[in-house]
Amino acid sequence: MTKTGLFDSPLQVINVGLASFAEDLSRRGVDVINVDWRPPAHGDPAKNALLTKLQSKLDLVSQANATALERMLNAHPIFVDVGTALDTIPGFTEKTILHAGPPVTWDKMCGPMQGAVVGALILEGRATDEHLAREVAASGEYKFAPCHEYDAVGPMSGIITAGMPVLVIEDKHTKRRVYSNINAEGKGRKALSFGAYGPEVQEIQLWLQDVLAPFLQAAVRAAGGIDLKAIMARALHMGDEVHNRHAAATSLMVREFFPLLGKIQVNSDDLFRIGKFLYYNDFFFLNFSMAACKLITLMAHGVPHSTLVTVMARNGVETGIKVSGGDAWYTAPAPMVKGLYFPGYSEADANPDLGDSAITETAGVGAMAIAAAIPLVKVNGGTAATALSMTREMYEITLTHHPMFTIPVMEFAGTPTGIDAASVVESGITPYINTGIAHKQPGIGMVGAGVSRIPYSCFVQALQGVVTALPS
């Protein structure tokens, strides 16, 4: 008599959940279909109760999200002007210092943010050295506030002070405005945004104020405005994701200036240095991209009962998010960044994640569009398949495909756009962020680049805030 075992006859198995079960069956010759499933909200009863309450008001929430999303997609950022923060940003004073991320006080700031404040106070003439700058910063004389609370953004430390030049970005339809400082990063150059503040940093910041900012102001006024949304869309087709890669976008922006040179009064020495600065600074477009994305998400903010995420930002100590349906910050400890380090540095030197630049992912580019910029995955040891997988995963937590920001390698599919806090809580999938890495000690600067993810608990808190505000 012959026994018939489980694996002696043809079977087709559907495996639900852990892929390792499917892999084991497949090795034994079983025809297996794996269903990628996980219990909603990690199977947590409290989180599932939130989702159930939200589901009971689904029509209300869905309509709110549709309204917020429509506003986001219709936003059209145009670069229109340059001016000092004091003269340009509403509510700004000589004693205002803006920073990246959610609120943080001087004594709680991370090393690179304190370094940037030191550099800014020296630049403003309020101190002559680090010791005096620290005394001023700790005195209570200055008001520290998040850039986002002034409709502004800044990369890494995000520091903006009164005399700094800022970019002015305006919505084509509503004329609403947002602001960003000017990017001074470049090949081999230490940057204030990463917490460096030495003579090299002071010199480039003064040059930005005295030479580059007036040039940009004259150029954009002569142009009558420059369409940032169009540049971003085109750059996605040229290998950028307009967060950590800007080679194409910066080149496209420079092309906007060239036909105007005959209308701009600038001497040959200054023009030569401007050209050299732009040649060695692929990241020049970053601050334009961030401001454009801030405008895009700001237009979607303030729709009651919407779970659409409109802010994601990090201050090097905490990460914070906001959703359209409220104005509260929902925070969690800032994560470390997974990435590659410059020679001589390691994760032991790194500060936790830092900066307002996650506004790009919030608007549907950056890591959301990393499949458009496949070489970037090399900074966290990934492959081309990794880039495609990362973008595909982000569709699980977003409300739509962007109609204008498209990815050629994915058959011109629109980027995953409109992060939904409820979908994050339900799926357990959190947004990727492309980012730089700052040294944890002030004065040193950038030590690498990589990828982080926004903490899950931020979205749970945000969902709780929306659910609490729902009508009974």
C-alpha cells in the first residue's frame, strides 16, 4: 500500500500574510500564491477603533479630502521676487529667528541647529564669535518659531533671520505667497543649513546677500515670474526627483536667466562668480522646489475633517506633521537616517533627521518620485528595483496620482500624491524621505545622505485629532 503525503500530489495554495510560509511551500514544489496582507493598524484595537469611527463618517471625510486634494493639484507656484526676510515675510521682526521642523526652544535644539543659529547671529552682527552668539541665543531676546508657521521653509536647520534674502513664491491663481531662504550648498562647501558657521560660511552668506540675491531679484522681475511647477514636471523626466537630486532642475532654472542677461546690470566679475556658483551647486533649485511644494500643500490646508497630510518636518530632535483638518503639530522623536557617509564619518557622528525638505514628499515628489531618479537609491545601498518598489509602496498611502508630475519609467504614471493619515495608520506603511545627514556637533556640517521614514505615531496622533473633531 502506498501512502500519499501532503506534497505527493499537485496542490495550489493561497498564502495570506507572512511571505516566509509561501517561500517554504514553494521550495517544496507547491504552486503557491502569496497574498500580501497584514491586519489593519497592526491589529491594535485602539487604532482600529479610530478607523471604525472614521469609517462611520466616511462621506464627510471623503468629501473633505476631495476638496483638499483638488486645491493641492490646482496650486501653481511661480517664482516672483526676492527680498529680505524682514521686509518680505508678514509678521517677521528683527528679533525673529525661524527654524525647521516643529517648535523647539534654544536649549533643546540639536547641535547643527544651534550651530546655524550661531552663524546667523554672527552674520546679523549680533555677535563676533560662538561664545557671544550662544549668550544672545539663550538670553530670550529672540523669538524662535517654525518656518512653517510663517508660510516659509528652509532645508536642514532651516534658519532664517531678518537680513537674510528669501525667495518669494506665489500661486498663479490666488496670489498667495510662501518663502524660502536661498541655497548656499555646493560641491565641497560647508553650509550654514547643516550647522557650519566658520569664515567660509560667513563669506558665502554675505555674497548671497550682496551679489546673488540682487541678481535673482533683477532676473525674476525682468522675466515677469518663472513657472516652478513646469520646471519640476520637466525635471522629473530628466532624472531628478526634486528633493535630493536637482541637476536637471537647476540647469533648467539657469536657462531661464540666460535670455535676460542683457536686461540685468551686473559686472563681469560678479557674473563670472555667479556662473561658477551655479555650476558647482546642483542643489541650487532645492529651495525653489521646497517653497513650491510648501505653496502646493498650503493651498490644501484648512479643510475641516480632512486627513490629507499638509506638513511633514523635522528639527533634529522631533519630527512633526500636520493634516489639513487642523493646525496642531503631531510629533515623535526624529529618526536616524539610513544612508552613505563621507569618508571618515559614520552613524555615530550623525544627528537624527533634520529639515523642512520633507515638504517635497508631502507634495508628491522627492522620495515619492524616486523611481524618476533611480541613481539616488545608491545612497542607501539600493538598486533600480528598489527605487521602483519604493514609489509603488507609496501609492498605498496616497489619495491620487499627480496629473502633472509623472514618471517615464513607470509608463508616465503620476507620482503618489496626497498622503492620507488614515491610510498610513491602516496599512502601517510610513512615507519615505530623501534627506541629507548633518553632523551632530555644531560647526561641522554635512556628513552624508540617505533615506528616513516619518514615524508611525505621528499619523496615529493626527488621526486621533481628526476623529475627535468629527460630529457625533
